[in-house]
Amino acid sequence: MKKYKTFKYQNYKNCFFSVGRYQIGNNLAFQIESEKQGYIADCTVNIANWNYPKDSFVTIKSYSENEGMLKFLKNLGVVTEAYCKVPTGYVCADACIIDLDKLKEYTAVWNG
């Protein structure tokens, strides 16, 4: 019996999150996986020299192949507030507050 909820992401059904930490900075990281296809997309991006004040503060990768990720995570209730754009080099990530409890509802693997 599953202990997590699933969601549809783009054309992928029965998706869930896998949560861990980045090696550099130890910041929270999560990605979307599908029960059928496996890994689909990284939701977060790590900015190693940026100060993350707490676990509920992440930078969302909503550019390139992840276009629309911020909107998707807001609609799912995982992102509660987006603050600013943070440079990652050539592009910017969205600095956001997330609802850790909502993230856990959809998480199959939590190594955070």
C-alpha cells in the first residue's frame, strides 16, 4: 500500500517526489519521478554560494526544459510563496518558500 499521493506532471501519470540534499551546501533538493518511467525532472537547483535560511527555502528550476515548474508546484500547493529571481549563471532560479508537509504528502523517498 502506497503511503504517498501521486500527481500528473505533463504527460506523465502517477508521479511523486524524491527528496534529498545537495552535497555542496546541504540544501534541500527534490525531483519528480514516475512509477512507470522513473526520473523525470529536477525541481530545484542548488546555488552553492547562496545563503538558504532554512529547509523550507529552495530555489526552483523553472527554466529551459523545466519551463512552468514554478506554476506547477504552486498549483500543487508545494510552493507557497516566490520571492525573487536568483542568478545561477546565465539564467535565474526562483527563490521560494515551500510547504514541507505538502511536499511530504507526495514524496515516496525522503532523504532530507
